[in-house]
Amino acid sequence: MDTLSYKTISANKATVDKQWVIVDAENQTLGRLASKVAKLLRGKHKPNFTPHVDCGDNVIVINAEKINLSGNKWNDKTYIRHTGYPGGQRSLTATELFGKNPARIVEKSVKGMLPKNKLGSALFRNLTVVVGSEHKHEAQKPKTINLNEFK
């Protein structure tokens, strides 16, 4: 008697197939871009997704200086940090942070959408955000993904 047996496939570090992917941030809304990039980093678009394993892709975000923020967020959105000293809370608006380093806005928004643990730190290291269209990972032969068609 031959019966069908369906085994749940659980990915591990050895069986994961990681790709290199380029995402163009030009004319993309920041939060929508960040959620799709976080999904790519996490690997949730793959059929062998395993929650406790880094099974996502390596993502390169280009043209970070061409992102959009909806509404009045360029002036209203604040990024708060603390120096560690008493009374050391500092804040920057999105415009000020964008003026210092446009890539940091994209990095902060993607990092906020990843898990807050060791896995999230490991996933964040798979992200490269670049100002402009030139990046240093040409040797990896990354494939381009159109985020407008990505779910």
C-alpha cells in the first residue's frame, strides 16, 4: 500500500538559497518601500520560509536620495536618539536627516520593520543602501526587482 506523505520542509543555514537583489527606490514611498524590502530580507516571499532562520535575500537599495514621503512628513516626522547623558535627547526632522545622509532614512525605516533580536541584526546586515545608482556588489550579479509588481 502506497500512501502519500507530506513533510514540512524546514530550512536551515545549509539548505537556504540566498539571492542578490537590486531595488530601485526612485519615486517610491518610504514606508511601502521599507515593508517590501523587509519582506525580501526576511524571506517571506519564499516557499521554504522558516521564521527562526535567515532565509531572505541580500538586498541592495539604489537611488535612496529619490524617495518620497507623503503628507507633511518631511517637516513633521522626527527621528529621536539619546546620547546617554542626562538630558541628552536629540531629535532631527526627516529633512535634516535626509540632508546629512539620505541612505540613513531608508535604513532606519527598514530596521524598524525587522525582528528586534539577534536574527533581526543578522538580517539587517544583508541590506545595503546606496545614494545614487552605483554600488560595489556588481560581482554578485544581482537581479533587479520591480517593487510595483512585488507583493
